Amino acid sequence: MPKASGPTCVDAFSGAGGLAVGFREAGWAILAANDADPDASATFRLNFPEASFFQGPIRGLSAAAILMECGLGIGELDCLIGGPPCQSFSHNNHQRSATDDRARLFEDYLRLVEGLKPKTLVMENVPGILSIDGGSVIAAIAEKLADLGYASTHRVLSAEEFGTPQVRKRVFFVASRVGDAVNLLPAPTHKSASRFPPKPKPGAPKPSRRKPLVTVDAAIGNLPSLTNGGGAQKCRRHGGTAYSEFQRSLQRGTRTLYNHACHALTEVNLGRISHVPEGGNWRDIPFELLPAGMQRARKSDHTKRYGRLDRRGLASTILTKCDPHWGAYIHPTEHRTISVREAARLQGFPDLFRFAGDSISKHYEQVGNAVPVPVARALGLMAKAHLEAPEARAEPSDGIALGKAA
């Protein structure tokens, strides 16, 4: 492998590569990645041809194999990033558990940490991991990292506070063996969507003035119109001059639009959404047109279902299915769901990024599973600055034996 330019990074549980895109934009060299999903793996390979890729369950991947492939010694990797599957911890999962096989995959991530001895790490998950089994999972993570010589901390970050046009909260675990882990957490740069944001702690420095929220319109407003079920996996960009900095930044470097296609709604669902105004939801649909289950719902329930996006607001959390029955995924002005490219823009993916595979459902899934790119970029910038700080340049004195992998 040729010598990397910039600090080095390996992505475990990479998915399509949201974390890796953000880190690459922050100046990192992505050396290698791993994921078990074949479609997400194909997408990562397509967009990171410079990186080695280990496809398959992480339990079959050893730290020694990564080090050998990347030409690194133990302790030389600058950062290990990744997001172990989170379905078992999600509050949306009514059978969430800390003991099923998916819930214990974070242990494989920590196994790689032990074998690689990266200088820093960033691990992402859903906020539900904080409360599952009385907090035992986060306690186990912190204890293991401490045993390995890392200072660690965690914080829930809100995507819109880092310039993502979407309401999405995720918890990030960060750790360092070359400095204070708190220095790895970025400060918000944009306003909060919360009506009651937390007050700064006494004695904390006064926060700098935050930028305005990035709206749905500022993200997708210049993309070409589509009909229900229409679009193409590849087409020339036409019309739609960028009129926001967010649009300009995402379409930089390409005149081609990839994955600007949406799945087809049934005539029944088209009839339902035709009654939903911009910013509205299922409560705007005539009672007789509602699904039987929703005819029994209270007006205060399921406020995002059959929701139509508001151009002046934020998107709700992009999930793995942009299905109106799941949430607010109806285009602001057209009778259709948002396209894969529109969902990707709401996650901060640049237009150059392509989603591989023939299944549009798999494309939506890859987008929904990703870490928003603006959040990942903020974390990457902080980790890069952390490693460049004078106190991080000295070898750690924690007794870790460094050297080439066997």
C-alpha cells in the first residue's frame, strides 16, 4: 500500500461509508474498512478505491490482518472509527436487548482496539445504548477502554447542530491514549432544533454565535423534479442552479446525478398523500382513507407518519425505509417520496458519492444506516487537531508495547 497522505484511519462496521466520507473530507487517509453487508461493501469499494476492504462478519477479522494489509505496526494507526449495528439498542425496537448477538458486536470492535492500539477511536451508536440494561453496556465499554490505557468519554450529538438538514441524535464514544478524550468532541456550529436547548454549565466559555439551520430547501431544492416511481441511477445534471452554500458544496466536482430515483407508491397511498399539505401529516388525510390501524390512533400519535417535508424546516430522521408509513418522507411539493439522492443530501453525502447495487430499497437502507457526513467531518477535524497538538506528539507512557504485528 502506498504511503498515506494525512492521518490514517480504519473503518470497522463501515456500512456505505458515512463516517469515512466525513473523515476523508477532514483530511484523513482511509486505509481499510470492513462490513458484512454485500451491498454496502460494494458501495464502499466504489467510493473508496484507495482503501483495502475486508468483507464479511467482523468476528472473522483479526487486527493482525488489518496491520499487515495496511503496512502498519501495533500502535501506529491514528484512528479506528465505526458504528456497530444498533438495532438491538434502538428505542424503536420493542424487543431491544443487551444480550443478543448484534448487541454484543461492540465487543469485536473493542477486540480490534486491543489488537491495533490506535491512538484515537470514534464509535457511533443510537442513544438507546446509554440506557439498555441499566447502562451496563456503556459501563463495559468505558471499563475495557480504561484497561487498555485509553481516556474515554461519550456524548449525544444532534446532527442539525453541525449543519445537517435533519433532526437526528446519535451517541459518539471517543477515546485517546495520547491525550484528553474530551478534546475529541466537537462543539456545535449551527443552531439547535430544540425549543429548549441545554443551558451552558456555570463557568463554561461563552459559546460562539452559531450559524442558521440548514433547511430541507437549502439541501434538495435545486434537484430535478420526478414523478412517482421515476428517476434514474445516472443522468446528466440539468437546470437547478445551486442557490445555497450547502448545495454548492455537495454538487462540487460532478455534472452527473447518481441515484436520483424514488420507489413507486401504490394508488392507495398516492390518494392519501394528495391530501397532505407541506408540513402536514396523517391527520390531514380523510378518515376513510386511513389504514385500519391508524383509524384507531389518537391525533397525538404517530405525528410523523405520512408526513410531507416542509421546505423551511428540517427533515425527520432518515431511516432505512423512506416509506410514508414510517415517517415524513413525502417530497415537499411533489406527490412522491423523496429520492435516494434527496435522502443522501439530507444526510450530507456529496453528489459524487454513488450507491451500488440494483435494488433501490438497498440504496435507501444504506443511506439510512449512515452517519451524517457533516457530523463525521466535525469529529474528523477534532481528532486531527487532537493528534497535532504538542501534548499528543510524545509516545504514550502507558506501558503499551508497540511494534510490528506478527
